[in-house]
Amino acid sequence: MSLPSLTVSTQWVLHLLTLLLLPPLIPGLINKVKAVMAGRSGPPVLQLYYDLAKLARKQAVFSRTTTWVFLAGPVGTVAAGLVAGLLVPFGHTGTPLSFEGDVILFAYLFGLARFLTVLSALDTGSSFEGMGAAREVAFSALAEPALFLGFAALAKASSSLSLSTMLLGSGLGSGRMAGPLILVLVGWAIVFLAENARIPVDDPNTHLELTMIHEVMVLDHSGRPFALVLYGASLKLLVLGALLMDPVLPRAPQAWQNWLLFGAGLGALAVAVGLVESMSARFRMTKVPQFLIAGILASAFAFLLLLV
Amino acid sequence: MSLYLIAVALLMCSGVPGLFLRRRGGEVAAGLMSLGALMGLTAAVRVLAGGPVATLVLPPAPLASAGLLTLDPLAALFALPVFLLTACAAVYGIGYWDNHQEHARTLRLVLGLLAASLAFLVVATHALPFLLGWEGMTISAFLLVLTEDRLPEVRRAAWLYLVCTHTGTLALFGAFALLSAATGQWTFSALPLGFAATGRGTALFLLCLFGFGFKAGIMPLHLWLPSTHAAAPSHVSAVMSGVMIKMGILGLVRLLCWIPDPPFWWGAVLMGLGALSGVLGVAFALGQHDLKRLLAYHSIENIGIILLGLGLGVLGKSTGHPVIQVLGFAGALLHVLNHSLFKGLLFLAAGSVIHATGTRDLERMGGLGQRMPWTSGAFLLGSWAISGLPPLNGFVSEWFIYLGSFRTLGLFRWPWSLLVLTALALIGALALACFAKAHGAVFLGAPRSEAAGGAHEAPRSMRVPMGILAAGCALIGLAPMLLAPALDRVVAALGEGTRVQPLAPLAHLPSLSLLALVLLGLAFLLWRWLRPLDPGRTMPTWDCGYAVSSPRMQYTASSFADGLVAGLRWALWPRSRGGKVAGCFPADHPFESHVPDLVLDRITDPAFQSLSMGAVLLRFLQGGKVHIYLLYVLLTLLTLLLWMVA
Amino acid sequence: MSPDLLIALTILSNFVLVATSRVNKAIQIAVVQGILLGLIPLAMGLGRHPHILLMVAATIAVKGWLIPFLLRRALREVHIPREVDPYVGYTVSLMLCALGTGLSLILAHMLPLKGGTKEILLVPAALSTLFTGFLMLVSRRKALTQVVGYLILENGIYLFGLLLVEDMPLLVETGILLDLFVGVFVMGIVINHIRTAFDSTDTRHLAELRD
């Protein structure tokens, strides 16, 4: 574990502030891009901040079928997301906490969030939410190996098990790494889309029974719990987006330049997601497993390429 | 050592006063068991904390060589779940199986005998006490499974268990004979270098794998596990699943202690079997709708994880990488302890549910979280731990195994690390799905039947053991550093002859604990933030505007798991009947789906059926007349005599 | 008295036993054989060992008095008609017994036995008594007659044991006598049960118990 020294305490503070305050910006950016592509002006980029403030003032309504487990879902998502955010580096700016093997903790924190969300969905006793929960666990069983295989490939390439070293050590520079790195990023992009409920896996704007996975699990939340749900979703976008961006970002000599590059990278990612969402349609439910298996194969090939 | 032996004696006699007392037999038995457990735990913890290894030498005359009972760190580590879980089961039995139920007194008596045999087996380091303890454990477990012997499926399960376990014991006899031929004595001692690579070494490994594998429930030798755990009373299932099957693992670990130079392929075989058991175990669990069968299949899955760790350790030992060796063995041994804790907790909670609703069927439960809050919390904690999620203990042992497998990434030509990683990742995801299904179907939502609607919370005598086990899970999860020195000592015994590194700095346990505390702190703060505006629960579920929803419209356990079962049907071969509806307003139509056990129902049962049908052809030999049988004896005698002179 | 004479009388008693048709007679012959067997060690000159004297006394008491007493009591209680109807006719039984004795003589000559056994008739006698016992077990129907056949079988084994009586005396003796006693005990119970279950002691009825 790398201990902090006084000279990087400001990096720490910046990291924490970014982690806490930046997430709601990303969905706003994505929605803006989608609106522009559709020829509308769309909601302001800061819309989610306004929504969260509004929801924090509202009273929550609970169903009589639910127990305390209903609230554990939103709480778990945000708590796990924040702790995972402490482990992942934002560009080449360093992370507050880094130790060998933190990749596993990172992946399992998201597993924890998923577990608690699924339970809170089942707590309502509705068939709709049960359906979403069933689909969620089935698809995540396919997404997990893709994530882990990508980690394995990067761990082999960088001979280290710490998240920060893995993501920042291998740049696009070395020719031998280019092929496997692209495959890993493709696999992780698929996992990103699946975990964050983006088209083509899931449509965040739909409310049709046939097509929902993540939306349907949070139907009954309102007020402050719902605020946590929305915030948790955007937190996931930030953290997984950082995971995706880090191997690609170049290293700049100054710290503020690195922060700027990170912001730019994240913005580019949001724009890319918005473009993908605008230009493609959602897959049929039966094609989603094939899509995820493609992700597994990409990561697996990346690993195998590194073996030979 | 004397403390330990007094503990064993107390355990053995704990059920005896209950035979004569009219009431309060359960309390007396539980009290004696707890006293014995405390004494045994003290002795074990003393050895684990660095105390001297205690040895008892038994008189040689009946044993042909000095018999030994040794309380070394390995035995002490395995003794921890023995004492803890059996004491918890005894306390639980006060409320769960009181004198009004059938065979209550016999149950208490034989439970004490089982506990004593387990404690005796753990410290045996000589073939004869080991086999005596083994048989005692087998027979006591058989009698305990037969508690409700009026039901035919209970009788069948007990019979199946007896046959399977004795087949394994036969293999063990052969293994011990080989061992004593190689070392020249019956006491457990190290084998000479190079033995493991010979044909006899291979035979020893395979016999031990077969014999201990039957007891541990490694696929495909797991056929007795699901039905036996479902048929026994729940606290007995807890002891069986949490402790008894670990005795198979104890045997394998002792085998690894005797071999200073295991070959590479032993580790590969262990890892392969571990991956198979783990993935298939959890896959079969997904298809079950009987709560206790589901938990039994998860035991098979966790044995698979333990084998993955053991295989990794053997890999490290055989190739000379001490780090991998330490991480693999430590992960496997810690998972032994962890699994006994959370599986015991899960079975006790399941027993509480069955006690309250009278059914084991997941499709008839629901909504018990509001009616049985403590049991629900205990089951949730157990599910959380068994899915390997932070910050509880299941994560810590899987963490060790993950670290060890990541370390092998650069090392070998064959991608063993890939196998371990994908297997563990898949197991984790599927276990999460399965326990979301189990917890959701039982405790969440609305009750699906009247039995579930009228459930009541368990009495305090049943809640206290659950609380103790839950506290153990949380403690190990939040502060694993406490166990690191003990694990170091045990791993040192496994790695005799090689340099062994200490565990704590390797695995960054302090960072884990720190992050766990941060997680809990954040969760607490967020929870407090949610609290103020709670108006009470008076509304029905909104559910996007469904007007008339009934509890029967909820997702059932089988429908929840259906996607995954369909995806895994190449392994599970589910059977279903009915279900094809036609027309716009179809009439009522029955549907039934079932996932039978692959090995038992599709391989061994049909094989034995065809064998007995073939044997009918030989019926003519069995005339029924005593004279014919005596004639057979005479003819055999004549044949032997003639053969001898010819 | 020469041991060979006693052994020859034993072989003769086998023939008589096989040819008799009455249960009472069979029991009497079994008694005679028992007493003969009890006296053989004395004739072999082993009377100098005190425990062998004890063994002789015990053998004569058990085989000569106790077991026939039990059998006669069973005979009285069960009211068996005194006739015995075998699977194999009496003439054929006699011929089989003679064949068995001849086979025993040949086999005894060819078996790898300990050298220096003076009583060269002992082993053939043992084998032939064994075969006679088996023959009775296999061919007789009445349970009591089968018990007698079992006793004769034990006599044959006892004769074998006499070969070892100097080396392992106590073991052979106690083993045999215990065996015998248990066998008769069990047979007594069996006969009782057959009677209560089928109202008859014809062991043909046991075949109804088959699966």
C-alpha cells in the first residue's frame, strides 16, 4: 500500500472532490449529445444536479411489502461506488489508495452493489422488478469474466496486480502491446455498456417491459433513495469510464495537465456514448448474451496473444 | 492435551443425561456441549497462538505401534469449526427439535457422539485412531440422518449415504496400507523423497482422492450430498455441511503434509476437480427449488473453491514458488473455516424458516422478512458471505486464492491461472445469482402461500447460535489480520522443507480492513441521510401502475433462475413437463420443471437398475431351498480340494 | 486301544447314519460317534497332558449327553413323525457315502500335510465324516435331521483339529465346542420358528421365503 505524503495531499483532495462532484455531469453530457443529434436543444448539461437537489427535498413513499432491504440497494450502490472510486486512478494523477490485488476488490465492490440492488428489486414483490433482477443476474454472469480476463491480460503485460500500475503502465507506445490493448478495450467497452445500461444492451429511456433491465429494478424508489439511485448510476459511469480511459491517456509532465487530459477524455467518452446511443438501436434480448460473449472472447484473445 | 480430551469426553456424554430427564434434556445437553466446546476451543486457540504442540501416546499393544493423538496447528485449525458448530447446533436444537418431536433423545445422544468422533478424528495422527474416528463419524451421521425414519425419502437418503461413504472408506483402507508399507509404521509421518513420483505414490494419491473425495463431495462423487442434507434435521445438516465434509479436506491436507515433493500434475488435477465442482455445484444449485438441496449444492461449490486453493498451493510447492504456495494453502484453509461459519449460519436460518412454515419448497415462501426479521438478517448475512462479497469473510479467502492465481500469470506455459480465474469469476457471479434467488424467494416480496403468511419468528435459543456464527463471519471479514499468524503456522506445516513467507504483508490485509471500515462508514452516513423523511409504509407497490397484483404474480424462484438454467442446460439437463399454452385466453395449464442430479439420477441410478435387471437372469441359481445352497458349499469345497492337489 | 480302530469305527458309523431312516436312530448314532471321537485323543497317547483330559471329558459330556438331550427334547416337543424322507434315496446315499470315503482316501494321500503324522487314517476319516455331514445336510428334508448332519460336519472338523491338538490345543478345542453349541442353539430357534410359521418342520417350506 502506498502511503500518502504531504506533497500529494492536494492530489488526494482533488481526487475526492472529483469523485464526489463530477459524476452527475456525465449523464447530462450524454443526454445533450443525444438531443443535439436528434435536432432538439435538450435539457441543460447540469440537469442531473438540479434533479438530485429536487429529489433530496421530496418525501419518499414506501410500499408496504418492502423492508429495510429496499433501502440497502441505493445505499450499497453509492457506498460501493465511492470506495471503488478511491482505488481507480483518474488519468495519470495517481490514486489515494493502491495495493497489490486491488483489482479484485474493485470488481467485487460492483458485485456487492449488484447484489444489493437485485435484493431491493425483489423486495417489492412485483413481477416487473423480479424480471429485471433475473435478467440482471443472468447478464452479469457473462460480463464478469470479460472484466476479469481483461484484468488478467493487463496484469500479465504490466507484471503487477495493482490497478494503478496496470492501467497506467502500459501505454499505446510499445508496438507489441497495441493489439492486445485494443482487444482489452473492446471487451471493456462492451462491459461498460452492459453495466451502465446503455444502448445496445438496455435503453435508459424506455419503460417497455420487453426491453428493460436496470430501469425496471428501481421503479418503486422515490425521493432521497431515488436520488441515491441516480447518483449511484452516474458514479458507475465515472468509475468505469476512468477504467476505460486510463490505458489510452498519454502522460503529461505537469499534474494540472493530467487533470485536464482526464476531463477531456471523460468528455470524449460521454460524447462517444451519446453518439452510439443516437445511432444504433437496442438489441433483441436474445442477442445480448451473444454480445457479451463477444466481449469475453475479445478479452480472452487479448490474454492469449500475450501468452505467445 | 488433557483439556482437549476432557472436552471430547464432555461432548460424547452430552446427550446421556437427556435420556433420563423428562424435561430440560435439551438444555442440559446444550450446556454440556457448550462447556466442552469452550474447553476444546481454548486448547485449540492456545496451540494456534504459538503454544506447544501437545501429543498423547496410546499404549502400543492393540495397535502394533505407538498410537498418537497430536494437537498440532493443523488439527487446531480444523478443531475450531468442530467445536463451534456442534455447540451452536446443540443450543439450536433446544428450540428446534424439542422433546415433542420424534427421536429427540436419540438425536441429542448421537449428536454428542458425532461431535466427539469429529474432535477425536481431527487430532488423530495414527492410522487406527483416524479410522476409528472416521467410522464413528460415519455411523453417527447415518443415525442422525435417519431421525425422521418414517419418511421413505429419508430412509433412501440415509442408505445412499452409508453406501457411498463406506465405498470411500474402503479406498482409505487401501491408502493407509500403502502408506504404512512405504514408511514402515502406521503413524502419520513424512514419506521419503521421490516416493510421490513412483507408481505407488500415484496409487496413494488416487486412493486418497477417491476416499476423501467421497466424504468431501467432490464432483462426481457428490451424489449422496444433496439428498442427505435435505433429509436430515437442519442443525444436523449444518454440522454435516460445515464440519463433516471438511474431514475429507483434512485427509487431503494431511496427505500433502506427508509428501515433501508433490508432482505438478497433482496440483493440476486438484485445480481441475475444484473448477468442475465449483462451477457445476453452483449451476445445479441454481436449478433447485428445495431450500436445503440448494444449500447442499453450494457446499459442493465451496469444496470446489477449497480444492482450487489446495491445487494452487501444490502448484507453488512443486515448482518452488513459496508465495503462490502460501497464498493457495492459506486461502484453502481459511475457506474451510469460513465456509463452516457461513454455511452453518445458512442452514440454521433455513431450519428456522422450515420450522416456521413447515415446508422446504421455495415456491411456497415469500415475505418472511417482515415476519421473521432476525432470521432474515442472518440469512442475508450468510448469503452475503457465501457470495464472496466484501467486507465479509468469504471475500477474504477468495482474495487469497485470486492473488495466488494472479501471481501464476507469468509463470507457466499452460494457462492454469486462466482456468482458476475464470472459474472463480464464474462461481462468484453464479453464486450471487443463486443467493439473490434464494433470499428473494424466501424473505422478500409477499407470501406465496398461507404457510408463509402465518410464519412466526424463531425462539431465542435458535437465534443465539445464528448470532454467534454471524458475528464470526463479520469478525473475520473485517479483521482478517487476527487469523494471519495462525494461518502462517498451519501453512508452515504444509510446506515443510521450503521457505515460507509470512502471510499478512503478502496479502495486504490491513488495507482490506481499512477499506471495509470506510465502506461501512459511508453506508452508515448514507443511511442516516435517508432516514428523516420516512412516512411509514401504507401503499401497495406501484410497479408502473399495475392495478390488481397478487402474490402469485411475483417472480418465483424457478423463473428467476430460468435464464441461467437455460444457458447452462448443457450441464444441467433440466426436465420439464407441460407449459405450452395456445390461444388468446388459454385455460389453466399445469407446468412442472425439475433439475435432477446429473450423476445420481442420470448415471448411477440407471446403471444400477440395468445391473439388477441383468441379475434377474441369474435368479435361477437362487432356488430358495436351503439344500441347494448347502450343495453349492459342498461343491466349492470339493473344487478347492481337487484344485489344491492338482 | 489303538486309535486306528476307533477311527475305523467312526467311518463305519458314517455309513450306518446315512442308511438309517429314523430320526431317533440317527441321534443315537451321533451320540456313539461323539463318544468315539472323545476317546480318540486318549488312544493317541495324549492323555499325559492334563488339559487334554479335561477336553476329553468335556467332549464326551457335550457330544455324548448334552446335545442329544436337547435334540431329543426338540423331537418330543415338535411331535415329528419318526420317518425321514430324503431327496436322495437311501441306497443312493449309501453309494455316495462310499464314494466320498474313497475320494477322501485318495485326497488324503495327495494333500500336502505335515510329515510324520502317525495316524494316517485320521485325515481320510476327517474328510469322509465331513462329506457325510454335507450329504445329510443336502439330502435330508427334516430340520432335525439336518441338525444331525451339521453335528457330523463338526465332528469331521474336530477330527482335523486333532492333528494340531498338540501344537494349538486350547484354541482348537474351544473353537470347535463353541461353534457346535452355537450351531445347535441357532438350529433350535430355527426349528421353532419354522414350526410356528408353517406348522411343520419341513424345510421345503423355507423356499416360500424366497424373493
